[in-house]
Amino acid sequence: MRPFTYTSATNKEQALKASTKTSHYLAGGTNLVDLMKEDVERPDQLIDVNKLDYKKITSNEKGGLSLGAMLSNAETANHPEIRTNYPLLSMAMLSAASAQIRNMASNGGNLLQRTRCPYFFETSMPCNKREPGSGCGALKGMNALHAIFGYSDNCIATNPSDMNVALAAIGATVEVQKKDGSSRMIEFTDFHRLPGDKPEKDNTLEQGELITAIHLSKPEFSDHYYYLKIRERSSYAFALISVAAGLQVKSGVIAKAGLAMGGVAHKPWKLSKAEEFLVGKKPNKSKFEAAADLAMKDAKPFEANKFKVEMGKNAIVRALTQAYEREA
Amino acid sequence: MTKTINASGVGNAIDRVEGHLKVMGKAKYASEFPVENKVYGQGINSTIAKGEIISIDTSEAEKLEGVLKVITYKNAEKLKAFDEERPELATDSIAPVLQSNKVHYYGEYVGLVVAETFEQAQYAARLVKFEYKKDSDALIDFEKSKSKAYTPDNDSNYSRGNMKLGLSEADMVVEQTYNTPIEHHHPMELHAVIAAWDNGKVTAYASQQIVEDAKIAISGTFQIPKEDVRVISAFVGGGFGSKLNLDRHVIMAVMASKMVGRPVQVTVTRTQMFTNTNMRQQNEQKMRVGAKKDGTLTALSHETLSHTSITQEYQEPCGMVSKMLYNVPNNEVTYKLIPMNLQTPFAMRAPGEATGSFALESAMDEMAWKLKMDPLEFRIKNDTQTDLHENRPFSSRLLVECLRIGADKFGWKDRKAEPRTNKKGNWLIGYGVSAASREAPYQKTHAKVILELEEDKIFATIQMDATDIGTGSYTIIAQTASEYLKIPVEQVTVELGDSDFPITPGSGGSWGAASYCNGARAACENAINTLKNNRNIKGDEEVTVSELLKQNQLTKFEAEGMAEPSAEFKKYSIFSFGANFSEVWVDKDTGMYRIKRMVNVGSAGKILNPKTAYGQIIGGLTMGAGMVIAEQSRVEPNFGNFITRSFADYHVPVNLDMANIDVIFLPEEDKIANKMGIKGIGELGITSVAASISNAIFNATGKRMRSLPITPEKLIEAGLEEGVTA
Ligand SMILES: Cc1cc2nc3c(=O)[nH]c(=O)nc-3n(C[C@H](O)[C@H](O)[C@H](O)COP(=O)(O)OP(=O)(O)OC[C@H]3O[C@@H](n4cnc5c(N)ncnc54)[C@H](O)[C@@H]3O)c2cc1C
Ligand code: SF4
């Protein structure tokens, strides 16, 4: 590891003030420290934000709950209010990583975890995300785990987070503190970016901005929900494909649908067209299949990840079916 | 004198004698020896697959605080070079390193930084700048390198009868190719060494499976007398074959320690474990099986195409199992190797059997399906009590019994012969079976026993250079001493893994248990016999060891012993046998599957300790399941590096993947194998597990999966919706 200095902030002003172009906030460290050991992230200063008081779950004005950014993934997912009102989020978060990592990982850090693209991790390989302008190794290399939607020639990586997929289905806003002391809200769907010609930027945070909370929309999918994660082993693996599905069913008709996919794009992939299609329909297999077709219609797979199209369709139908058939 | 039953002798399920040390962190692994004044070395890896180093800039690294030395080919000590082109890799091979500017594979060591702390060494290693001239013709893609395949110059190609004739006599023929990927051993304990010179002699605390061969490799590489080398491997945190030979980090540490005049520790990082230790290479195995309508085998051939490295040769004996497992008159086994720009592969748990049995036992299942025969009965029909390859009887072979008893225990009769007919919701359910065999070698072994009399009690210490690679050697050796000296195991101390102790063959090839225990037995028997002889006591007279020492007026006595294969041993083929049964549930939408149940029956001679033996089989089954579920190391096609570079990408099974496992040992003592009746089990467990699971997947889904691992993406691509494609 390269040498760096370490500062522990006790309030947000300290943290914001300490931040520079080459510093990083340190939350659970489960992603950042790994990448520092690999020489991929090279901060000269770590600002520990674990002492900041953003560790609560509170009610918000949207009628939903807000998650403190420094609260751990484990505490969030297992919180009784989250389990009752946002079981989809809880289910997605508990499918991620391992118990030990979830104990360390924070909500803010989870939103910002970086891609698992192997070229990104290996400093001797070309990678535009790690080293802008060096080329994308995956484009003509091994890309079975890469995107089928929304990529550019500059980067075809996927966002690896399970939590993000559930948040995209549920709806949320991210609250951030700017360096000048003011704060701003970012719609969750606008929080992560597509790679375009700036693959080094995963999201729309400005330099030095500090996430303090994730405000969830009001709970709508507490009866019919499912998070389906397809992976190479039963636990402790990132998703090949994942689907977060939430349904609100009133008088036998779908009143609202929340649907998003993971493992397919540079950002959590919200399936807005499929969501819209489902509203007003009677929930049954043919409707779910039609929604899945609609969702996957624009997929542009590579030779090695063609399987994601079929797998994705199956996963959408299956997640919707499991969500609908769940005993409320 | 009252006779007491010895509850700690061989055959008893006692706890591991070294268990406490391990859980308390007191068992010393290689990098944990408190060697004074120690400094740290960090290896630097090449970032091209083939070419030359054209310049090295060490200035930035050398400026760093704590950095003592940067070693590259420019200032490295001259080492012994290979005498011939591409010599065979053996457990005692020399391991020259940092000898030229040539690069043969991505990740090859090109330098070592030595610094006061581990962190300083790691950081400085990143600051050494290498400039390369890269050759564009590196052989990094198996498919594209096939034209370079050659037939290795050894005598492993084999045939009996007439393959052509056998095939013409067959009513049915199966001709298929089975692929297995590169796999890595990945023991939990990283390869590590501390090398320390003192007065012209070097001690290496190294994580090695065979201490004597490590010593030979160091002395050979540096061309120094064997007497000047000592190797200590007191505890080894797993090897699986990756620590059989001596790898280059040890040589770098020994060299560096000489250069800086202080002890040097080198630990291979997990990412380096992919490139700087052994691996199991990719295999393409083409099988041809011919059978009569009634299930009689008429022909069987097994052609293996694998790769080796540019500098050394290794050939995994995949076809071995096809030569001896079944009663087939016409048989052919061939091998071809492609020299590729990757490190040299080497033996990984059950080399030959683990991968070869996947091909053979899949092909057998395919034939049974073609014949509409129960795959269990098909195997039983073709059993043989003679090893047709060696043309001699098996010392004991209970394969049919393993299959029958396993079938009964598993409930094989409930299997639906037609695929896709056992369903539950989204699940397709299948049963699979496979037969397993693994050679049970046994080798010359020396041991020493030290007896001490203290207030009427005998305390015994056994010394041998054997290793315990997590398998339980300490425990079974202690049980052996307890058995033959007739004292409780608490009065036995076992000291292993020091090259100053009597020579053994080390741990590998499933020969450890039989060799070590018989060696220890011989030492104990020698001690007793000598003590009896001295006092003219008849051999069969029952006298306690403490009584013997007293009669000899001794309080301490030492004896050595040696055990080795008998003349009779050589007249037989000596193998362990087993049968694997699996129940697999495949999710037809996602391609994910669960191994719900496994039953493994083994006939492996005397079971010395059921606890440690179960551990071996369960570990083997899990590793076998790993071959099917996810294990594969993937080479980047443009650069030649492994893109699987940590446990986050190289997936091994997790608890949730694994089944309820039933392990059954048939009672057996094979006295032809050796006096104690022991055969090996360390590798039996992994053998043919992959086929048993993939056969179950066929029974569940109707899709024959011939390339490991069988991942959800492959199953989705095969199409799980409908149809049986054989
Ligand atoms: C082996 C392994 C397996 C995993 N498997 C999965 C999986 O299956 N699914 C999954 O979803 N995840 C998985 N993860 C990833 C894990 O969820 C993330 O590493 C974790 O959520 C990151 O949170 P953290 O608090 O540790 O972040 P850190 O590592 O501390 O930080 C990550 C980044 O966010 C920045 N940051 C942190 N907090 C803030 C803040 N409040 N404001 C602004 N910037 C901030 C940091 O500067 C850093 O750049 C896995 C991780 C590992 C190591
Ligand atoms: S896909 Fe993105 S992260 Fe991966 S190599 Fe290309 S640029 Fe880098």
C-alpha cells in the first residue's frame, strides 16, 4: 500500500473541511481498503467518517423512512421497521457479501462500491475507469460478466451492488452535504451514471461531497416483493443477474410496480417501461412474460454474455411470480 | 496383570492431538517462527506473457526508507540451470529464479525487494519499474495453441487388445469430449518461507509437503551440500499438491538472506498464488466407449490433450483410471501436451483420477443411457478383480460392494430412469452415481522412537520428517505409537516436519498415512524387540514397555525403524475404491442448483481414525463439488494473465452449496498393502464426485454437461425448458 495520512472526523464540518482532491472518506473500508491494497485507489489521506452521527433510521416527509449513511448494512437490513416496511430492501441487502462484510459495510459506502470488472482491479491491464485514456480491456477481452444495457465503447462495466437494485425498484433520494456546508438531494435514478465518455465517474457526486442519508419513498411493496439473485454459488458471490420486484395489488389488479435489474448495466437498471406496462394489469404469467420481453427488448449483449438476455427474462418472470404469490 | 483396552490406539475416533495448539494459535506455521532480526521480501511479477526485460529502474524503490535490497536478474546469485530442454517437474526439482531477462509467462518473478517491514517491501515492489520488449506470439490461448501439441517422451501412452476391433464388436458407441478448466489448489495457508543463514548453513522454515525433497531442491539449486540445508515444516495449512515441490519464493528467500545477511521472510500473496505456485492445467479428454447391447464393454479409449509450460514438463495422468477400472479387453490411452506461456502445472489432489474420472464416469453414464441400462448395474456388470493394465490381481477390491451398499443407503431404487420426470415446482430433480478408484501407494519410511521412564510411566516421542498438511498425521502417528507401545496416547509426543529427523516420503499421493504409521510401528517394534533381546525375553511374551526399561536398567531408550513395501506388495495392484451418489435439484428458470444429498462409500483399508478419515472424505467431496459448481481460473486471451485473481473471483463451494453428506467406510484391512492394512483416502474423496453430480444434472434436466464447471450461464445456454439432448 502507498503511504497515506489518516484523520478521524467527529462532525461533518471537520470531514468536509479536511477533504481534498486526493482524499477519500473511509466508512466500512470493505471496498476502499481492498482497492488500496491492489493499488487501484491511491488516496493520500483517509478521512474516517464512522464517528459522524448518521447512524439512525428516521421517518421522512415522503411518508417513508430515511437511512443514515454510516449505519451498517447489517443493522439496516435487520432493523424491524425495514423488515416490515421495506422487506424487498432487506432481502436484497441480506443477499449481499457475507455476514462479516455486511457488519462493516455502510449504506453510503454501498452506494459507492466500485465495479468488479477484473481489468479494473489489475493495474497492468488497460482500463478507462481506473486510468482514463488507457482503453477498455474488457471490450475485446473477457466480458461474460459485463453490461448488456447502456454501455459505451469506453466502458462496459456493471454496478455490483444488490442494495442499489432494490433502491431503484423502491425509489429513493440521496442527501449529500456539499463542501460549502449546504446540502442537496439527488434522485436515486440520477445518482449513478452511464459510462459515456467519462467512465471514471461512477456517479454524480461532486468532489468532496459527503452522503448523509438515503430517503426512501413511502413503503408500497411490503406484501408482494422478491429479490432474485442468480450467482455462481449459493452465497457470497456477486450477481450474474439480479431482479428486485415489488408489486402493489389492489382488487386483483396491479396498482404499482417497482422493477429493477442488477448485473446488466453501469448503474442499477430501472425497468420503467415494464413497470408502466404492468400497472392496471391482472397479475399472471403471460403479463409477467410480456413485461420481461419489454424489459429485455433493447439488450445488446456481447458474444460471451448472451446468456444474460434469456436468464434476465426468466429472472424477471420468476421474481414477479414469487413476489405476487408470496403470502402477505 | 489385568488387560486394559487401549482406547487411543488405531481405529479409535480420538480428537486431534494437535487440535488445542491450533485453536490457540500456538501451532507454528512457516511464517510464524519468531526468527530474530527478520526482514521481509516481496516478489515482483512480470506483466507480460513472453518477451524480454529491456530496462529496470530500481532508483525510486531503493530511496525508500527501510529498503535493503532490490534483487533482479542483474545482481542475483548464479543458480544451477536445467540440464536439458523442458525437463520433467518432480517433487525434488531445482527451482532457478531471476537468472535472465527472459520472461516465459505473465506473473513470473522478475525481482524481489527486501525491506525492514512487510509494508515497506510491498510498497517498494510497486516502485521498481520494468520496461519490456513484448513478443506477440505468446501461447496463452489453449484453442489457438493446439497446433503446437506434442507427444511427451515418456511411456504413458498405452494400449491393449485392439481398439478398432473392440469398436467394431460394439452395438453402441459413445464418442465425446470432456473439458476441465485450469484450477488452483489454494490451500488456506499461503505459501511462505523464512530463510536464515548461520555459519554457512541455511535453515528454511517453509510450508512444504515433502521436507526431504525441499532440502534436495535447495541444495541442488544453490549447488551446496545437503548437510548445509535444514528444512522445517512443522505445520502446513493445506497443500493439495501445491507444496509437493519447492517453489521459487523459497529460493529467492534463501538467496536474499545470504545477500542482506539477515533472515528473510517471503510470503506469496493470494493473487500470486495464481501465478507463482502450481495449478491443475486445462484438459480436453476425448473418450470412446463401445459396448454390447447387454452392457458388456468391448472398447475404451481415453485421449488427453493438456498443456505444460515453456520451461518444464508436467503431464497429468488423466487416462490412468481408464486403464484399470473396468473389464474391457480393448483399451487405449494417449497424451498430448501443448507448451504454453503459463507456469508449470503440477499434481493437484488426485492428479489423473479427479479429472480423468470426470471423463470416464460421464462417458459410462452416457453409455448406460444409450443402452437404457441402470448406470449402477452397467458398472457392476463390467467389474474386474484383475488389473488388466498391470495384468495382476487387485490386493482387494470392494467396488461392487461400495456401489451396492451406497445404492441401498441412498435410495437409488427411487431414481427415475427418464430425465426430467422428477419435478417439484421450479425444480428438476436428478440422481447420479459414479465409481471411484485411487491408487494406494506406500513408500519406504524411517522413524525414531525415544522412550523415557518416569515413575513407572512410559513417555514416548516419535520423530520423523513427515508432515501434517491438515490431514491428521500427528494424530494417527500418535495412535500408532499408542497401539504398539500399549500406552495411552496422552503419553505420546509426535515431532514432525524437521529434515533433521528420519526420512519419510512426506505427504502426497495418499501415501502418507500408510507410510508414516508403518514407519512409526517399525520403530516401536524395534524398540521392544531390542529391549526384549537384551534380556533374553521371548518375542511373544507380554511385558509392558516400562517393565522392559526397568529390566534393562534404563530410564531412556532410543530406537529407529524402517518400513517399506514387501515383495508380495509388488505382485498386486493396490487401490482404494469408492462410490459416489448425489441428488441434485436444478432450478429451471435460473440455472442455479443445489446438491441436496451425497452418499459416499469407500473401501480404503484400515481406518486409523474415523474422525480424521471423515474429514478427508468430506473435504474431498467438497473439493469435487467445487470442480462442478464454479472452480476455474481463466486466462485473459489478449494478455495471458489470470483474470480470476482472488477468492472474490475464484469461487470455491460455500456451506450452503453443500449437501447432507453420508460417509461410509467398509470394514477392510488390506494386509497385502502393508502390515497395518492401511490404504490411502486423502484423494479418494475427490475422485469422480464431479461425474456423480453432472450425471445427476443430466438425470434432472436431460442436458449432458461436458465442460466443467457447470455454471448457471451454461445451463441456461443449454436450455432448461424442455427436451433431452444426449
Ligand atoms: C468479498 C466481497 C464480496 C462482496 N459481495 C457483495 C455482494 O454480493 N453484493 C453487494 O452488493 N456487495 C458486495 N460486496 C461489497 C460491499 O457491499 C461493499 O464493499 C460495501 O457496501 C462498501 O461499504 P463500505 O462502508 O465498506 O465502503 P468503503 O469501502 O468505506 O467506501 C467505499 C467508497 O465510498 C466512499 N464513501 C463511503 N462513505 C461515504 C459517504 N458517506 N459519503 C461519501 N463517500 C463515501 C469511500 O470514500 C469509498 O470511495 C462485497 C465485498 C467484498 C469484499
Ligand atoms: S469495462 Fe470499464 S472497468 Fe472494465 S476495463 Fe473497461 S473501462 Fe475498465
